[in-house]
Amino acid sequence: MKPRPFIAVVDDDESVREALSDLLRELGYEARGFASAEEFLDSGCLAEADCLLLDGSMPGMSGPELHRDLLRRGERAPVIFITAQRDRRVRAALCVKGAVEVVFKPYS
């Protein structure tokens, strides 16, 4: 039996992080939330992650900074950004740099 895909949710907003993780588990994925990019990197889960949902703006290392760091390390897990910045140029720039998608808050 194939293990369920693991999705890491990295968001400093606890309610968003927990709600997304719960929803993903309900949809059949393995999911775990991380309060910061640094917490995710320190967790040892990087090698396990099949996909990352990253908040665009967090204290410390931002989602885009984490993505750049992962690319420098040769990590290629798909990344989806979640951001409150409704600027289409931000979306385009993140996608050009390798993001699979950028979802604007609020979303349903």
C-alpha cells in the first residue's frame, strides 16, 4: 500500500495552519503544520514532504525566502504559496521562480 502524500503547511497564523492541516487530512493526505520556515527546516521533515503550502509573509524567513533556500539546496517539492498580497505581479514572479500556484487570501 502506497503511503499517503505528505504536505507541509508553513504558516505563522495558527488558525490557518491548523485548519489547512485538518482539511488536508480529511482529504486523505498526511499533513503537518509548522509555525515558521525555521521550524520546518529544523523538523527533519524536508525529505518527506511531497508538497509545501507556504505563507507568503511570515516573521523571520518568509515563504519566498524559504523557497529560494530550498531551490539552492536542490529540493524540488512542489510549492503553493498562500498570500494576502493580491498583486498579480507577485503571483507572476513567484510562479516564474517555480511555484506551482499562488492562492490569494481570503480563499474558499
